[in-house]
Amino acid sequence: MDRELAGEYLRRKKIIKIVKFTLPLVILILLFWGFKGILTPSISRSRIRTGVAENGDIEATLTASGKVIPKYEQSITSPFLSKIDSIYHRAGDLVKAGDQILKIDTGLFRLQYEKLLNEYELTRNQQDKLRLNMERDLIELNTQLEIMNLKVRSFENRLEAQKIIFESGGGPRANYDQAKLDLNISQLEAEQLQQRISNKEKSFLTELKELELRLKIQQNSIEEMEKQLQVARTESARDGVVTWVLDEIGATVFPGDVIAKVADLTDFRIEAITAEVNAPKILIGNQVKIRLNEQILKGNISNISPAVENGTMTFLVDLNDQKTGSLRPNIRVDVDVITSALTDIIRIPNSSYLNGSGIQDIFVIRGNKAFRRTVKIGRTSFDYAEVLSGLEPGEEIILNDLSEYIHRPFLKIKK
């Protein structure tokens, strides 16, 4: 009996010893998991937006900011130094083609114009006078030349006669030599007169050419001033709306100053700005989507500005459909330039939780927890982002910006 009691006692003592050592460990483990549960942050399911990775297509885009501008806007400028005389239309007024917007003082400019007209007439008179003088002088010189040619022929006949007389012994040699001398002198005088006529013609032609050039310059100046006077009428080139006017009577305006603007508010386009780094992918003809409130308009890039300012570049977009009442000048819009199309790829909704392309962390939902997952994002559009690695179709992700929890391995999701 003593042996049996000793064995039972030892077993109980052993169990008590095991309990004594394991119970604190169990308590520590329970406390650890309880404390960990308290420290693990949680988010409410009703306060998060979720999306699902799926197979599909995506249009890779570059984002830009834009504003609506009239496709046609006439800037009326002052053609010369002047002052505002009268205002006929103000901003917001509807105008027809040919309507005068305002009036600028043209008095001083018209005096200059009339002075130039008088100078032009004087130059024309000088040209006519020179032409008459040239004709008169050339007639006189040619008459003298004809007379001189007659003298030359007379001296030639005389020389021939003296030669016959001298050779037949009927007269002295001196007469023959004198006739020969007279002929040479008359020939030299004829040649001199011919050269004088030639020089006179060249001189007259040079003077005429100079006057013709002066007339042409004056005529061009007159035509330019007439164009400036036409511009000074400040007429609208087409039907439209006055969007701006310098409505300060008496204000001084300098050549080239804009004094009014008229726009056609039935035809618009988009002026967009994007980062300089996107320049290689911005090409004329690229398709573009414009997001205006809840509307999506389509168009194509029609012009790219060659200048780069402050790290940005500007381009213009022509819209495919102008018939929308939502278009107004200077409305801000989001512009997506389509650079390529991807088909049958894994895609997820694009939102603020993504930081463009590249490797980044997001949260994937599994049961009542969201686990941090490293993914690699490829090309993006306004709606979707391409997933290169890290997600499989069907996995649910959180679309909210959870950057404050990005160092946590997981989050609890409360119902």
C-alpha cells in the first residue's frame, strides 16, 4: 500500500509542477495576443471603397490640365499711336460681321497719310518731267548726230575727189592731206556724239529707275497706311460675342495694343498643359479624352507649341463634337492623351491610392483583414492601371489612400 501511495503522490506532484511552469506561459501568450489585438488598427468596411483586379483592356494615357477656349477669337489691335474716341459695343454684346466695336482717333495718322499721297504725286510729276526731258534731249542729240553723219559723208566724198586729183597730178598733196584730216575729225566728233547719246540714255534710265523705285516704296507705304486705316475701324470679322474691350475713353493706345476681342462661342477647342517629360509622347493626331463634369468629349491634338516654359509644354485639341451646351470659355477640364492601347491585361481601378507607375504597396482584402501587398504598376489611364505583378484576377483591394498605415502588415476590417 505504501508503494501505491508514493506513485500517485509523485504523479500529482509532477502535474502540479508542469501546471506551475506552463500556466504563466499560457497567460503570457494570451496577454500577447490580446495586446496585439488592441494595437492592430482597424477600419470600418462602410468607410472604404474597394475594387477587384480583373482581366481587361486599358488605354494608356498621359494626363494634362486644360481649359476651354474659343476656336476662333479675333484680337483687334491698335495699328498706330492713338486714343480711344468712342465705345460702340461692350463685353458680352452680340455683334455681326462688319460691326464697329469702338472708334480710335485717326486725325494725326490721316494727316501723315495725305502728306504721303502728296509726296507720291510729286514723285510721279518728277518722273513725267524726266521722261519728257529725256525725249527732248535725245531728239536734239540724235538730230545733231544725223547732221554729223552727213558731214562725215561729205568729207568722205571730198577726200575721194582730192585723192583722184592728187593721183592724176592735178593738185597739191596738201589738199589731199587736209581732206583726210577733216574726215578724221568729223568721224571722231560723230563717235563722241554717239557716246554722249548713249551716256545720256543710261543717265536718264538710271534716274527713271530711281524714281520708279521711290514711287513703289511710296505706293507700298500708302497701301500699308490704308490697311492700318481699315484696321482702325475696329470691325468684327465675323458674327460673335465681344469678350473684352478697352472701354476707357481717352486712353492712349500704342501700335499692337489689343483694344478688343471678339469670339465665336459656337466653336471651341481645348488648350492643354502637361509636363515637359511627356513631350516625346505628345504627337499631332493623338486621340484625346476630355472630362467635363460627367461628360466625356473626344478630340485630337491639332497643334503643339514648340516653346517650353517652366517645365511645361502646351498643345491644342480640336473636338470631334462641338454640339454641347456645357462648353464655356475658360472652363477647366481634365485631359487624357491616349498614347497606346493594351488588351487582355490585369487591371485595377485607378485612384489616389496609387502613385503612378512603379513598385508600391497596397492593401488586399482577405476575410475580415486587409493585408499589405507589394505590386508593380505599369501604364495607367484615368480609369485603370495595369498590374505587372503582385495581384491575380479576382482579388479585392482597397481603393482609399491608406498611406498612414502602409508600415502595417495588415489591418482589421470592422463590419
